[in-house]
Amino acid sequence: MSIMQRLTLIGFYNYDSTLFDGLELPEGYDKETFIDTLLMEHGEKLVLYSDPNFMKQCITSWGHKWSLELERIFEALTADYNPLYNYDRHEEYTDTITGEGHSGRKMTDNPKFDVVTDTNKDAVTEHQVSADNSSSYQPESKDISNGGKSTVTTDGQTSNVSETVNNSDSRTIDHDAHLYGNIGVTESTTMIINTVDMRRKYNLYEAATRLFANELLIQIY
């Protein structure tokens, strides 16, 4: 047991080559490259747990625990960008323009109609017979009736007349723009130097293996 407690990572791996079989890395990582980098950079460090089965379980759990962070590191260090550009902006939005017009008129008519009826044009009736005791023509009698013109008022109704005009116009405009370039805040030479320094300092697999070493290895040789 004391020998196992003093095993280095590379010694443990030589003792059991299935040590990393349960390790799962996010998409984009090459597992063999990760193992090779880990052994090269931290192989001489002692393992934190000497029991082989428990160490394997811890390695599997470590991969699950740091999966999201490893994925973000991969995205950050493999993002496509122009090292000479310090302005990169993407705009995407949708405009909807709607115009509405409404006009209308409505008319209702309730007229009254006056109907004039001529019930008797002369309103007089004469009997054209001369009287017996008259030497000249005299009407025997004249009948006068209460004739004349009568007026009858009736109500009328026209149909309601209405007119409504609705005008609508709706347009959707999609806007997509990519603005990029150098706005002059930093010199191009300075950006090149910063990019080279960043790449030299933050290698993808070195960043991932440092996380492993900090959690599962003893930081002494």
C-alpha cells in the first residue's frame, strides 16, 4: 500500500493502462492528445488517491464535473477572429411597419310623404231640371257635398346607406449587419504581440490538464 501511495501519475498509468477509460471530454477534444499532454506536463506528480478503482471513478467524475467549463475553454480558444481587428459587431433585428386607414359615412333617411287626394273637383252636384213655376231655367235643386281635397300623411323609410373603407398595409423588414474592422484604439503591432502572448500562454490542452492536475494530483514532485 505504501508503494501505491507513492506512485506518480505516469507510474499509475504504466501500472494500469485503463486508468482513463472512463474519461469523457467535450466535443472537439482529442482524448489521446489530452492524455499525452497530461502525462508530459504532470506525469511526475503523485496521484491523490492510491486505490486504482477509486482513482478511475474520480477521473470519470472529474470529466463530468468540468464538462461545461472545458467546452467553454474550447470555444474561447478556437474561436475564429481576425487578430488585427478590434471591432466586431453583429446586428440582427426585424422591423414591422403597419399603416392603417379608416374612412366611412352612414346616412339614414326617415321621410314623410304627403298624399293629396282630390275627392271632388267641383264639390257641387246640380240637377238640371227647371222648376214648374219658373218662366226661365232655374235649377230645381243643387246638392253641395263636403268635397274638396283631403291630405293623407304617411311615413316612409329608406334603407340605411353606409360606406366603410378600411385600408391596411403591413411590411416586415429583416435587417442583418456585420460591422468589423480596426477603429484605431490599439496599434496593429500591439494586437499581434498580444495574440502571440495569449496563444503561447493559453494552449487548449495545457489549460485542460492544469484543471485535472489541480484537482487529482499532489502538487509536489
